[in-house]
Amino acid sequence: MLSARGIFREIHADDDAFRLFCSIAAKGESQGGWENARIAALVADRDLAPKVARHGADEEKHGRIFNAMLHRRGLDPVDVPPETDYCMLLERRGIGLAHDRLRRDEPMTDADVVEYFVHSRVTEQRAAEDMRLLRRYLGDDPDIGRSIRMICDDEENHLAYCHEELLRLSGGSRPSDEVRQALRKTAAAEIRVNRDVSLAVMARMGEILRWSRTRRALLRAGIHAAYAYDRVWGTRRMVRLRPPTRRDAMGPRPDVHRHPAPEPG
């Protein structure tokens, strides 16, 4: 079966495929948690810092949730293949704040803050869309459905917060020329990285699940078609900014405290 529902359920049903899927997801979320914790420690805006800290706490929580999904099935995480490491590949393309920058105890500049939110706006769009798909096809699963719905709701909050902060930084209801240009550059890089990672993940899944050559070829064609759509039309959803329905989605909450986080390995 080539439907998204069939693929997700097939991955969920196989221990080795599920282990790889959750390991990739957990590493990406944990990495995002570390990055946001560092940014919260370095940002000069004391009103913004708690929101960034909450974002980081959410990402760390998501990493723990994906690992807990494995542990409930008696599975351990596996090493993430480099070609499937979305965060690392984006950094190599110069997207977002480099880890070398985040390790230095230097206050963030206004340009750094804009770069952070532009990167987050684009990547949170992808995260929200991916989680909506998971919620649609696995959100009713008795074992992992509740966790997926929780992560999905968090990602919607993150996306709303990025819209709101970028509009605030632009000083009005429309993005500035600087922000628009940065969004276009980041989105163009992200869709290429997403294509490459999707191809790499599907290749690994095909080996684990022993998909036929025909099925693998059809899935590769589908990924390339999605990339072509993104290049021509789909990028618009990643660069458009509008006031979100969820206002102040990342406002401070009592159980979030800003603190240094260990860098994930």
C-alpha cells in the first residue's frame, strides 16, 4: 500500500522501522531543545527569553516522549544516520544560528534574533505539517495517539509564536524586506534538505521493511514530486506571515525555568 496511512502504520508495526523513526525524531527534538535553551540564555530581551525557554522545554519534552515510545515497546534508540539528520544538514547549509555561535557566551544581536525566528518559522511549518499527518493517521492509536496529539498541539503553538514574533520584529502587520528575503532564502534551503532527508529515510525504511524496487521507485518519485511542488508553489506557505489565531501561544507558564542544557551528542 502506497498511501501515507499505510506507510505510517507499516513503520509503526515493525520494531526496527519504528526504532529508526523514533530515534530520528527524538534526536531532532532534543537538538532543538538545546538550541533554544542556549538562545534563551543569550537573548537580551527579558520578555522574549521565557518564550524561547518554553520552546526549548517543549522540544526537550518531545525528545523524551519519542524515547518513551520506544521504551514502552522494550526498544532502545539507534544511532541516527548522518544523511537523515535534518538539523545537522540545515546547519551545514548555513541556515539558522551555528552551534559554534551558540556555544559562545556572547549576547545575541538583533540580527541573530531575526535569523533565529526566520529559521524557526520555516522549520516549525514543516514540523507542524508532519505532526498533523501523524495525528491524522496514528492519532487514534491506543499506545502512541495521546503523545502524538500532545506534540502536534505544541508544534501549532510554536508556529503561531514564530508568526507573532516576526511580525513584531518587523514593526507592524507585514514582514520587512529583510525578513521576507531571509524567509525566502531559508525556505529554499529547507525544501532541498527536506527532500534529501525524506529520500534517505525512505531508503532506510525500504531496506528494513524489504520493499520491492517498484515500491521504492514510486516513493522516490513521490518525494521528488513534492519537492517540485514546493519549489514552484508550496514555498509560499513557509514565507507568508499573518497574525496567528493563537495569540501569545508561548507565554510564560509556571513550570518552565530557563537553565543551561547539555548539548545532545
